[in-house]
Amino acid sequence: MLEYERLAHAEGLAAGLRAALSGADARETAPGPVVAVVDVPEGARVVANALAEREGVAFVVTGSRRDYRPDVALAVAAARLGSTRRLLDRAVEHLAGREAGGEPLTRKQLVAGAIGDLVTATTRTRHELAAARPVAADVAAVHDRIAAIDWEVAKLFGANGYLTEHPARAGYVSTLVGNTWVAS
């Protein structure tokens, strides 16, 4: 699963998601009525989402017969975690380029502490993901943790820009992706 995380970290959520879903029919293995994909199957009904489209992700309606595969859901979580790490890197770059009191914000104790907490949270989540069993409860816990981290990373950007044109969009779309892979 580490390869999906690395790919999403290097190339973005869509690249990691595509790899995580390769070899699986997402419409047959997702637990709910809609699933996030990168490659839309021919004839699939797409649920429009402009933010997801900007990230290269589409939401399609699943079939009536489904065979939920928590292992695939964990692979999707790995891709999401890579995307989260990518977003955190961009937040650190953003903060390093802003100054207060003549020094970069990344040198301020509260900001450095927040970044450190997020690095720790992503590392802990990576270990949880590696230890997770492919059962619904573990899948939900990992996806929930990633959503919480994405929210905290987005806060590092402050009120900078709008969601449609901002890197924080990836965290929002990642949460939507995760929601399609958590069994209720």
C-alpha cells in the first residue's frame, strides 16, 4: 500500500487513486451508491462535482450488486494519505513564504508545533494503515483520521484564496473520496 501513498504524494490524489483501484471494478466493490474513480467506465452515470473534476476525480453511480472489498478501501486510504502529505508540503511552502516579525511563519513556535503535530499524525496514520485489518471498522477509522488531518492542514492556509482555485481543494475532494469507501 505504500506505493499508492508515494504515488499520490508525488503526483496527486488522482494518480494514487488510479493505482489503488487498478484491477478492481470500483462500481462492484464500493460499499455505497456512489464511488470515486479516476477512469470513468463507459456508460457509467456520473454525479457532477466541479471540485472533484479539477482534481481529476469523478463520482459514478454503482451497480445494484456489490461485493464490498475493504482491502481496496484501504488502498484508497493509502492514496488519500499521500495526497494529505502532498497538501501538507504545500502548506509548509506557503507558510515559509509568509513573514511575521521579520521571519518566516514556519519559525514561529505555534506554527512549527502545528506542523510537527501534523507530521506526527500522518506518520501515526501510516502505521495504523499498515496494521489495519480489511474490516469495515478499521477502514472507517483510517479514513476518518485522514479527513481530520486534511481539515487541520487546510487551516494552515488560513483564509488564503477560494476552494475552487486553491490547493486545499485536494483535501476536500479526498474526504469525499473516502466517504465513498466507508461502509455505513
